[in-house]
Amino acid sequence: MPKKYDVTSTTNRNLIFAVKDNQLTFANNTLTDQTFDNPRTCHNRATSVTTQTGSSNRPFDLFIVGGGINGAGIARDASGRGLSVALCEKNDLASGTSSRSGKLVHGGLRYLEYYEFRLVREALIEREVLMESAPHIIWPMRFVLPHSKTDRPAWFLRIGLFLYDHLGGRKQLPPTRSLNLRVAPEGAALKETYKRGFEFSDCWVDDSRLVVLNIIAATDNGTALYTRTTFTSAHRENGLWNIKLTDTSGNETTVFAKGLVNAAGPWVNNIIDNLPPEDAKHSSDKRVRLVKGSHIVTKKFWHGDNAYLVQNHDKRVIFINPYENDHALIGTTDIPHDGTADNVQADTSEVQYLLDCVNQYFSKPLTTEDVLHTFSGVRPLYDDNAANPSAVTRDYVFDVNESNAGDAPLLSIFGGKITTYRKLAEHALDKLAPYYPAMKPAWTRGATLPGGNISNANFAAFLLQLQKSYPWLNQQTLYHLARHYGDRTDMIIGSATSIEQLGQQFGPCFYEAEARYLNKHEWAVEPDDYLQRRSKHGLHMSRQQHDDFASWCTQTADS
């Protein structure tokens, strides 16, 4: 069992980070970054499969298609209620939309403008639930909203922020406040045009790690996991789903399940369209609307831990967030997407759109040369026929159909957002409850995710205790491990008593011990699994370091 830290106060004169009012700050930062191209891919990787339960003659209770946040959340919840569960993902976990978000757990301030009060309230409540469940990957962030006469009226914003503070029963996060940007430090980087503003609270999340932690919890409860395995087909047969899977080597597997969950995100309709018409029934009537969102990464160009939320000339809002110590994450766009959801990239026009928005507000102009990295994701929004992509609902919709005999349910999920994934999972299992009378009740509210067993959810105190346990480990690496793995950090460091015993160093704060942990416990196989999803090490590594790590991946796979 991971060690549980119970710390009320610690002191150490050698720390380069400090804690004040339970807030963590660094006295200095030494991480560096280098611009990089796409790293080389390791080929001939074995399919990653973890099978704890189920066999060809013993059907699973539930089979889930999709290794994004919705599928992972349902697998965790269902397996914890006593159901036998299996999940397949055609690529790596969180390789689609769930690793390409704005990385926020938030209520969705702008959704109030579209009267999405139920969604905003649910998201605001979940925001605090998730903070408690995984304080190592989810933490509070303050957002500065500059205002000028060309923006939405100040009274309108005040009303919206008042609702935002009170709609979800805020308990932990500080409330909204007004700012005089001419004297407040948050206004120093802004143009003089912006003299007033507001500051409100939301949360940051490591989105892809949130997926992985849910999968770890699910497999700990017996879930069978098939990564890099494609859902080929399914049909109802004798009250069960007969499901065909194909791995990257072309090997086919047949499994049976009492129920099927279609949590394929942007590919939800592809799954439905691939079923026999008599098994899809009314599910084919619902569609998702694909909207591409792109982000850019630059060096951070302001002082302070706060983020910014600014309004572009088209009334869309853009987030400008601190990212990876000394970087900035800027996004997102909202572009209707008609093509495949695979391998989407930011267009030149999207990059310029984001730069223009930043330059409208900040005194130091950014150019395309400042862009270090871009990424894009396709959001699968339920198609409610809204004309404006930004107005399409971010709420989720379920469709359940069953066989003529009233069994073998198919549940398809349309829409959803990261913040409400846990509640979505609860609602999904509520829909399926009539088919599983022995299923246990909901349990995830108040339960911690792997790594999140931190006393009082106090990450700063937890980090200080880690420093006392491992005084030989440099602070940047220690902080990285604590932020990514929480109380599972001990599993990586093991019995090491020096930095050399962590093995080969691949990049800043990245040692072989971590890579081996990710391979063994988190299903990392390809370089991008390690460098872009389980961590963001790739942003801090040179091209040569990328190539060297790819070689290590090949050697590890062949050994």
C-alpha cells in the first residue's frame, strides 16, 4: 500500500520552494526547454493487455469501448460496484480528445451566457469533489479577466461571476474580486488600455493523467484492459454481446459481455454505424458534432501564478494559462470539423487567431516564432443544431437500447466534458442499473484516485514530507514526481539512495526509474506515451534526447 503522509508542519532551511498559507511557491526555477520536432516513433510495439477477469466462456458484465476520460471513469465506477468490466482502446490511453483539452477543471463561466445552468452547477460542484480526489494533479488557479468598453458590459460580467461563485456551493476556492489593473501586479503585463478587471477561481488538471489514474483504479478492481486494440464489430447473440477485437499485430479476440458501453468520443457514431441495424436501433438517430480546438504553447510572458481569460473580437474567450513551470498554454479555437478525428493539427490560421487575441491584450507582442508547440483535439459535442460552434451544448446525452428480449443493453454517450466525467459515469450506471440488480451503489464521491491519498489534500505539506524522506533528490525532480504520482512516488524511487540509482537520465527531471514505472504500471509503450501523455517531458527535451529515449524504448521492448 502507498504510504499515507500526515503532516501538519515541517521546516527545512535548504528548500528552494516555500509554503505560505498552504500555498507552494518556488524561490528559483532551473528547468530549461528546447524547441523540438516530432520525436521518432518506436515501431513493432506489443499490444498492451491486462486481463484480470473474464474469458470466452465467462462473459463480462460490461464491455466499454474507448479509453478516454468517459470510458475510464465508467470502468472505475462500475468495477468498484462489483461488475466484471473490460475496456478496449484502439491507441494509447487518452490519446484522443482527453489529452488535448485546455487542462482545466472548471464550471464553464461562458456557458452561463447560453443558460446552461444545470451543467454549470454540476461542474462547479464536481470541481471541488475532484480537487479532493486528486490534489497532486488538480489544483486551484486564479484567472484574471481584463475588461474594456468593447467587451461584454461590466455589470453583465459581475452578475455572471456572482452566479459562478454561488451556483455550485463553493467551499474551498476564494471568491471573485475586482482588480484595479493600473496598480495590481496582475495588470503589469497588460496594455494600459485595460484599467479594470476581475479575478475568479477555477482549477488546473493534468488531463491525460486523470484518465490513467482512473484506469489504474479500474484495473485494481479487476478490469480487463486492452490497449492498442480495435473494436472490430459486435452483435447480440443469445442475450449477450459477441464482440470482436483486433490488436496491432492483426490477432483477433472474441469476448462476450452482458452490456456494451460506447464511450468512443469523436468516434461514437462510427461504433454505432458498425453495428447491425437491428442492434443499433434508435442510437443511429443521435449524432455528435465535431468541433476542433487548437492550442499553442509559448514561453511564459508574465510574472505570477495567475492565468488570464480574455475575449476576442468575435466574442469568443481564450484562456492563457501558466504551463509546465515557465511556459504558457493558450487556447482554444472552435472550428467545425468534418473530417476524421485522427491526427488533427492546428492550422496556420488558428495559430494566428490565438496570437492576435493575445496581442490585443498584452503589451509584449507574440509572433509565430514564439510558438514552441501546438496541439489540437476534436471535441465530440452532442449535435443540438446550434448554428455557432461555441454555442453547442457541452452537456452530455445518453442513448440506451436493448434487445427484443429486454437484455444486452447498449449505452452510447454523446458529448461531455472532463470536469463532469465522474458524474457522467454515475449517471451512465444509473441508466444501466435495471440490467444489473446486484450492482452496488455509487461510491466514487469522496474516494481518492491513485496517488491522491494525501492528508487533508494538502499537497504543499506532502511535498515537504517527501523532501525529508529523500533529501538527496534535487527539488525540481522531486516536485515533478510528487505532482505526477502523488503518494505513488515511493514506487518509483524504491530503495534508491542517490540520483545515480534512478538510472539513465533522459532529460531534465526524467530518469530511467520513472520510465520503467510507466512501462510496468501505466501501460506506456511508445515514446509519446511517456513524453506527451504520462508526462510533458518531451517539451523540455532536445531532439537528440528524444532520439535517445526512442532507442531505449526499442531496447526495452526487445529485451
